[in-house]
Amino acid sequence: MANITSTTRGGKPWEPQFITAIDQKLCIGCGRCFKTCARAVLDLVERELDDDDDGDDDQAMVMSVKDAMDCIGCEACSNVCSKKAISHAPAAL
């Protein structure tokens, strides 16, 4: 199965990379990605605690993928993420 591909306005081939996940252990909840995304793909939520967490950060807010199906694959969110917490991948047709 082929991935979704397109071309830029200048005619160069381009393969969009769609959001797949946000690593909540890396995310600091700064909101830069949220402000950058024009499609309401992200949402600010309470950090999900793991069994190995000590509970100190139980009130920490982090970003989460709210609607991955609305992502247009521009990668603007990961371009502004200083912690590199956002993962993207190509999508098949």
C-alpha cells in the first residue's frame, strides 16, 4: 500500500508526516504545539501516572493527542517542541 504523497507549490515531492503520539514523560506542558496547531488536534490534560512514578508530578499538565484524524501532516507542532516529545509517521492511502 502506498503512502499519501503530494507536491509543494514549487513542484517538489512532499510526504506528510501525521501525528502518532506525544511522550508525556518528555512533555513539559508549555503549550507551544497547541498554539501552533490550527486543526485542534491536541489537548492539555493531566499527566497519566505510571506505576514507577513517585507521585510528585500528579498535578502536572501535558499535551495529548485529541483528534489524530484531523492532523494534516504539516509537523508544525513538532517543529516548535523543544523536548522532541511528538512522534509523526507517514500514512497509507
